[in-house]
Amino acid sequence: MSRVTSTIVPPLPQTSRSNITSTNRFVAPLSLRHSLQTSKLPETPSRTRPNPSAQYGPSSDNLDRPPARPVSAARHHIGYENGSCAGHLPMNPDDVPTRGACKQIKTSHIVRTTREKIRVLYNSVSRRATSSRVHSLLVHDIGAIIRSHCPMNTCYWWSISPTEKKDLMDEITMNFEISLTDSRFANYINSLNNGRYREFKAELSAYYKLRKSHEDALANSPLEMLERGVDQWVELCNHFNSDKFKKASLANIENRSKKKYNHRTDSRPLSYIVDEM
């Protein structure tokens, strides 16, 4: 008896990766850090036809490309037409998602789970926190606090009033147990604040340089400066446009070009790497 083989082709599924539409999904526009890599001003993409491969990988006509990183796995900050200093979501399969600004989510989760603040112990030899993990959490939180609460109209960290610095310290001690009775420990925290302040100011300066003119920068402030008021951004723009700042900036660029070796091997300070050897 001959074997009978069915020739009926099963119906294709109604939905597939190639016909998935994402008209209801919002894709964030480019941010400042991504625009620095492409040397172009951030533009507002079309919100009616976002690229489905940004979340679901390559479509049927791009199967030879590797799948993109899922949007849910990327830290993001929603930006607008005037741009932001934070990271961005991938717009195309070839785009690499960059890390966004810290939102203090990890430290808040630790404090909420353990029901106690994160204790910071000071090492007088390395002049840092004894734990590299605690140091990393502290640095990231200070960066988020500087971006959200620190006034930027002073242009320098040492120009900020003691009252405003105390307000920033109150924000830091909400998740961290810090004893400032030791002057060396207080200097350590102050140096972290200074470093995060200078880093944020450098990103704002890079955003200012991307604009076409001084007037264009005044009319298009970054997202991080909108809640601070127009006066602070105007003072910063005037500071970036001053001859004193331009001279110091050129000197710093020349000095960095003379470095013979890197002062860091990764994101951690060298003192923590030496302790692990």
C-alpha cells in the first residue's frame, strides 16, 4: 500500500515580524551625546512611522543584519526637539544605544528592600570609600542630584553658596549614611560633587558648541536647563562665549593632547584595581 502524504499547506500566521506595526509606540529622538558622535544637531524624527526594527530587530529586508538591542534593556531619557544631554534609544538597526542619565533607581531599590541607608565607610589610605560598589553607587547618585538640583548660574563649583551645598548634601544623605565629622571624608564627598558638576558643565558646553550661533544656543536650551529657568542658561551661554572660558578651553585641549598614557583602565579608579590584584 502506498503511503499518502498530505499536500495541504498550513496557513501562515496572521502576524509576523515583518508586518508588525508600531504606530502606537513612541521612539525617542536623538540626544546630545549621540549627536556628538555624528557631529550633527539632533533632529526630530517622524513620530507617525517609527522603525519597527528598533525594538523587534531587523525586518524582512534586513535579515542579514544582527538584531538590535531591545528597547526595554536600554536606559533611556525621552528628549525633545531642542535636545538633551542624556542617552538615546536606537532609531535604526545600526544604531548603538547609549546609556542615559542616572535616575537613582538602583539605590532607591536597595534602600527600600533593606529598609536602611547605604553605609559609606572611608579609607584614609586610598582616600575613597572602602567598597568600590558603594563608591560607584555614590558617584552615580551625586551625578543625578547635580543634574536635577544644583544651580548652574555660578559656572564654578567653588562659587556655589554653602546653603546650596547643604541642600545638595541633604539630597545625598536620603539614600546614604555619611558621617561628615572627619574633614578628610568631607573633602572626599566635596571632590565627588566637584567632579560631577564639571562633567555636567562640560556636556552643556558641548551642547552649546553644537548650535549654529550664540543666539541660536540662547533660543534652544537643553532639557536639563528648562526647569532651572531662562536666566541660568543665559548666564551659562555668556560664560561659554567669554574670552576667558575660550582661552581656558583651548589650553585644556592642548594639555590633554600631551598625555603619554591613560590615567584610567576602565570606569573604576586605579586604587580599586590595585586592591584586586
